[in-house]
Amino acid sequence: MAVKTTTLQSGQIGIIEVKGSLVGGEETDELRNAVADFVEQGTKKLIIDLAKVTYLNSTAIGVLVSAHTTFSKNSGSVKVCGINKNINNIFVITKLTLVFDVAETREDAIKAFGA
């Protein structure tokens, strides 16, 4: 799995693009570190793009919830986008749809931030 980070809108919106299976170990460490980097930079708006994620487990869910909590404590906001049908089912079952603002595409997520 690979984690790619991008910053848009003059540094106002951080984007983390995740690819492959997100099941713990190095994958979740990379995601956790990317989130921490954006927090350290003072980023208040974060998009986690899961369009290329094929599977995630409870460890990955924990990292996503941790990212949301960390950004909320720092007056920030996290949006998730690009979730496929299987991951959407996980979000519904675990009630993460009540925690995260889920956008269909990255562009929709950026627009939702008012950019």
C-alpha cells in the first residue's frame, strides 16, 4: 500500500491519498504519520481519499477516527471521499457515516470546504 500526500489551496487543504489494503502495520503507520505531518503544519482542512483502497479493517478505522479526533481538537475538519460500495457498507455498519462528512469525489470534498 502507498500513502501519498498533497497540499492544495495555498496550504489550506491537505489531501492524503491511500492505495491498496489498509489493514495495519506499515500501511496504517504511513497514514498516521501523514495525518500528524498535516497537524504539525497547522492544516485545518484534511481530505482522506479512499478511492483506491480495496479493503480496510478495524485498525484502519481506528486511524481514521484518531485523525478525526486530532483535527477536531485543533479546530480542524476531516472529510473522507471516494469510498467504494464495500467500504461504504463498513462505514454504515460502524456508524462512521455519522462521524465523517463523506463526499463522493475529491472535487466534491474540496467544494464542501468552500474552496
